[in-house]
Amino acid sequence: MAVSYRHWIHKYILREEPGPILSESILQRIWFESLVRNPLSTLHGEKISLNHPGFWNHRAGPDFLRASFSTADGSLHEGDVEIHRHSSDWHAHRHSDNPLYQKVSLHVFWQLDPTSPPSPSSICQIALADQLAAPLTELISLFQSSTPEMTSGEKPGRCRQTLLSLPPDKLREILEEAGWHRLRQRRSLAQARVAAHGFDQSAWIALAEGLGFSENREPFASLARAVPIQHLLELSDSTSREAILYGAAGFLPDPTRTPCSPRAQGLIQRLWDKWWEFRELWRDRILPSSCWRLGGTRPNNSPLRRLAALSFMAEPEVWNPWLESVRKGNAEDFFAQLKAVSHPFWNQHSAWNGRILSAPSRLVGLDRATALLFHILAPLAEICEKDLMQRMVAWPIGGDAGMLRSACLRLLGVPFPPPDIRSHLAREGLLQIYRDFCRGEADACRDCSMPDFLKHR
């Protein structure tokens, strides 16, 4: 009997190795996603409610900065968060002697070492082992380290000839099976998010991630958590929503201090006047500038333009029908709303300097809107897999840039999928196989089990 892709992955790629697999990076991702039971219990039995996990810090110092939480008496606290596998790691890493860790309020770890010295009394200690919003084995499979997105320099791999020698229908079958594996992983993550945050906020986070692209996926997700959709929907005007998003992102210049283009001056002044009204309320949610990756981004994909798109989608008359299209799995309405995203300034600009794009450009391009079908609608739609599969046949096919091109080069020796396998699931299957087996490493072919999997098929 043929071996399924999902079975092979769990047997050979996701082996049960709790020690090395449960890394700090996975615990950090769980914390970043807030996939924990809320309120949390400290080692002393106190209850704390996590309001915001903090901003992921990839530089020296604590893992998360400026987290916000409330204690049982209702008082609000802010501080940094350090994540470890073991409680004893705090002392093993000499954090008590490091001034960068003076503002740590929460020490979060997987399990307690009973013999380890206690952390400073001013720091709440939280063991996550029994406080996750989903089983650990599911989260480990969801949060395996992703392949670096390689835009050039990829070489054909060892399994290329085997894959290309398969009849087109067999090749498509294998790729679509891997695509379903990828989709089920995303649906598992979506279910965990819905359980932790509710459907509306989960869709908001997924939308922000999708608009952030690979370069700014994480800061956009942080912004969506810092500024929940429900808060924006309760505001009475679009200028307030836009001002809070740009202000919390740290992208709103002070017109009294920063020279700006006459084309942008009116918009900046209106947003700044509104932001000044809300600034104190949102001060602790402003993202650090170090979160963003601005260099090397194409003008059309500027985070400033994507933020305008996110602001447009936060309008109640836009958000509510779009959210319903996600819930019902209605791709036509979902796609139509994204194609309608517009802004009088950002349609033609990529920055506050007023420089006009060579031609007016959609804030959400057709390829990006198509990608969001698989990133948002497919994982969150409240329909069964059979119905979803039937609907996906009619979905439009997106472009071949980014990691898909690298996957095609490594697995098929060509920079784009052949016509016989240009389906949504086959494309996603290429990405999943590339992620599971190739890992973006030049010598990944040496010990790869993909050829053995193909033989068993």
C-alpha cells in the first residue's frame, strides 16, 4: 500500500524527540502567538491575565519587550519577558548580573527544575507545561523552523529526475497530497488561534501577517495583536483608525519636526492631530523601530502602503462582510473586497516623501490577494475539507515569485511549475516539500529521505 505524505513526514521528519525539538525558538513562537491559557498561573498560584505578549526582540536582551499583564487585583503591569526551556536557565545564563534584564517581569519556561535557585522575587515565574491552548505535539509540528526564502542561487536537487520521470497525474497527486498536509497544518494553527483569541481577532492577525509579506510578517502580526480589530471597529471615524495604526506602528512622523512633502503634509497633519488624542492610551503598544525591515523592499510592497490596506479593511462596512466571506469560505466575495482596497494618497505613493510611483498601483495586488485565499480563507473557513476542496478548483492561480521559484528550481529544475501541476494545492505542496526536506541548505540532498519516499510510492 502506498505511503501517504502525512504519514512519512510524521515518521521520518517529525520524530518524537522532545529534548532537541522543544527549543526555545518554539517556546518563543508559542508566546508570540499567545497560544496559552489565559489567565496564566504563576509558580506561587497567582493568576495573571496576559494583555499583550510584548514585542519579539531579536537583539541582545530579553526575548520580548514591554509585555502587558494584569494581576488578580486588577492592577496593570508592564515589563520584559525572558523565555527558557528550564527555570534554572535564568541563573545558568547569568541574567541577574546583566543590566539588559533589569526590566524583566515575567520569566516563562517549559518546566521547573526543583533544585534550581529561585529567580528574583520581583519576577513572576510561569511554567507553560500545563498551560498551552493546544497540545504541544501539534504546536511543535506547526512551528518547525521555516526555510529561508531564497530568491537566487538555488540548484536542482537529487530527486529532480525522479519527480520529473513520474506521469503528470502521479506527480500532481503527490504534490497535492503535500499541499493538503500544509493546509491542515494551517487549519490547526487557525483553530488554536480561534480558541485563544476568537474568530474575529484570528482573522485580523492572519490578514496582517499576509499583508506583511515575508519581510515584515512578524511586525505586522505584532501590530495586529497590539491594536485588536474590536478596538478599531468601535471608533467612529476612519481617520482615528488610520492614525492609531500608523502611530502604533511607529510610522507617523511629527509634522512639526520632520520635513515632509507638500503632497503628504495634509494627510500627515490630520493623522497626527488624531494620534495626539489617542497617544497616551496606546503608548505602551507602539512597536520598536527595530522590528521593521524597510531596506530592499520594492516600492509597491512598502509597509506604509500595506498599512494603508490594513486600515481600509478595518472599516466596519468593509470588515464585517469580508469576515463573513472568510467564515463561509466565499472566495468570490473575499477576493472582491481585497481588490477594492484603495487610498487616495497611497495608491500612488510608497513613502511620506511624496515621491510618486511610476503608475498607480493596487494596495493589494492580484497575486497577493490570491495568496491570501490560502493563507486566510482556507484555514479559517467554517466548512468541511470536501467542500473546501471542491471550491478551491475554481480559485485563481497566483504568480511564481519568491520561495515558490526556489522550490521549483530545487525539486523540478525549472523556475516555475509545469502547466500540468499548476493548481493551488500542487503549488502549496511544492512549498511544503521544500520546507520539509530541502531546508534551504546546499547539502540537504545528502541525507534526504525524499527519494526513499518516492520509491515507496
